[in-house]
Amino acid sequence: MREIDKIVVHCSDSSFGSSILIDQWHRERGWDNVGYHFVICNGKVENNNYLECMDGSIERGRDIDKLGAHVKGHNNGSIGVCLIGEDTYTEKQMLNLKILLSELMVKYGIKSEQVFGHRELDAKKSCPAGLDMDRLRKEF
């Protein structure tokens, strides 16, 4: 079991998706599988196809014991969580993000200041766009 010391929140920068679709996108880039450990869906599983039951669903991506591929220089010791969306997220996504973060923080002894947005660890990124990470951290 690898040591976990941070959680990194991302967005897919797409209006639709799932862990299966992100896995496909990442494999097309030459990666061995989806780079995130968790994906939180917005109900839009493909272009113009909305499934209410998928809104806020948390999907497993890469195995938690496997090194992620989600933030250059910070994959070791981190868990990657991806919100499907470009710059807005549904209420169900935000609720389940907070639940997932809470559970992971307790399980791995992570403090709120160890929860980052991708852009906070890589200045070249804007992800997760539209999400106020300071405000999110204050909720824990």
C-alpha cells in the first residue's frame, strides 16, 4: 500500500464523460489507463445524452494503490479526483465530491490544506476551472 499525503481535484474540461471514456482518451495519449483514481460524473455520458442516475455518481478509475497519472511531479503520494465538466458542476457532483473528500481525508489522515486543485500544483493549468479551492477547503 502506497503512502498518500494529498488529494488533487481536477476537471475533465469536457461537457460529458465517465471513467471509461477518460480511460479511452488517456490510452489514445499512450497512457496505460485512466490517470485519475476517481471520476465524479455529471450525468452527461456522451454528447447530448443525459442520464439522471449518473449525475453525481462516483466511479473508480485507476486502482488507489497504483501511482496516478494526473499531475506532473505530484503523482507520488496523491489521489486524483476528476469532476466531469468544463467550469461548472452539478449540485450532486459537489455534494459527492465533499463526501468523497471527507472519506479519503479520514482514511488517509489528510488535512484540508493537503487538498489541492490541479492548477495549484501546476501553474500551466487552470483546472478545476470554476471551482474555488479555498472555499472548498474551508468546508472541512
